[in-house]
Amino acid sequence: MSSHESSLGVVLVPAASAAREPLARAAAQAGLRVVETPEQATLGLVDLTSPEGSSALTTLLATPAGARLSLVALVDPGEASFDFLESLKPAEVMTVGGQPHELAWRLRRVAERHRERQELMRRQQDLSLLVELTADYAESFDVEALLHDVTRRLAERLGVSRAALVMLDRNGEGARVVAASDAPNLQDLRIDLDRYPEVREAGRTGKPVIVEDASHHPLLEGVQNEVAARGIQALAALPLHIRGEVRGVLLLRASGGTGAPSRRMRSTSSTRWRTPRRWPCATPRCC
């Protein structure tokens, strides 16, 4: 993941503020990017010492993108400035004349709190989905339809192109796909694990396997061309433990050119993988 892809954006309001140069230095120290529009940003530095500051802030907060920003307010040290902050309720406040390292520290704190909120929201969403699936399981008499619905909802929630539930044979040499998000009629499709080294690795280690840039990843040596032909960008194989054994793998697939699905895969977990020995290739990959 590049630093550009992972860093959060901070926008300066108003754009012509004299704080631009200190912000650029502080953002670099804090691992953030200075961006030009609220749509690109997660944080906003609002210079209320600028003559245009208040009007620019009003315009910003009237937009959906601006209203969701975490704000750092740059103010004069006078009492009137702090009275105004009672209604604004910014995430952080800094008085004019501070050093870039202080601004960097405050920006970093706001960014950390934002990431914590995002993680909490993700966990709440995952818990909500788990409750929904548990309720459906308790009411369902059609196991195949239920499993398909589980994979479909997971694919939608994670923003990936495909989710498949793979059950492993007890000897670890074979597997079958019992449900897939894009195939409602699929049942017990046998697959050759020689074609799915990420599934084999997750089953062997009992740890999640995250594969980015799948068409060039050494773990997929021998099936890279096939993966590239399918337009697969990233893969995740998440082991399913049943009574202390890895009995299945949830296989996630992201296609296309955006980084968001693979970032979401990384948020589930990550692992150090070892390149396995090469096995002969037989049937093509189906998922």
C-alpha cells in the first residue's frame, strides 16, 4: 500500500489562507496529504484568523463533504475566538503563532481519533451483520439458500466482487465450494487446491492470507496468468475454525482498479505467508 493511498487528506479553509505553508510542513510530519477539495479530505484546517475564514467555514459546513470533516480550528488567543468555538465544536484548537510541530501533533491526534471511529463503526456493522445472519440461520430450513445469502451479504458489506465458502477435506488435500455470492445455484463444487494456493496456505497455517497485486504475487506462481485473465486484483483467504480445526476457508476476491476493496480485506487481518512448493496444475480456477 503506498503512502499516498493510506494517508488521510486535510483541506485548508479558506484556500488562500497564510497557513498553507505551515500546514504543508505539519501535514508532512503527521503523515497526511494536503488536498484541495473537501471531497478528498477527512480533516479540515479552518483559519478563523483570516478575514474570509468565517464565511468560508459557513460555505464548507453547508456541503455534505464539509459537514463530515473533522475540523482543527486556528484562532486568535482572545476570549471572543473561544466563545465562537462553543458552537463550532472542532476536534482540536490551535492559537495563531504556534509552531508546525504543534500543528502536526494536533493533526495527528485528530487523524488517530478518526481512524478509531472508523474501526468502531466497522465493528458495529460487522456485529449487526452477524446478528442478522444468526437470526436467519435460526429460522432457515434451506441451508443452501442460507449459505448463498451469507456469502452475498459479506461480499456486499466488504465491497468485494466475490465471496465463496470453501470446505476442506479432512485430509487437507481437497476442497469443495459450498456457496458463492454470485452463484445462487452452486452446490458442492469440487476444486483442486493446486489451483488455489491461497486456500491451501490458509488451511495449512490457520491464519488469514491476504494477496495484493494478485497477478504478480509469488504465492500464486503457476496460476498468475489465469488470475490476471479474470481481472482479479486482490484475494483474501480467511480460515474458519471449527472445534479447534480449520475446516473451511472464506475466499474473497476483489476485481477492478480501485484500492478500497483490498484495503477492506487488509482490515480483516493480515499474515506473513511462505511460498509453498509448486504442485502440478490440472483444472482451471472457478472462483
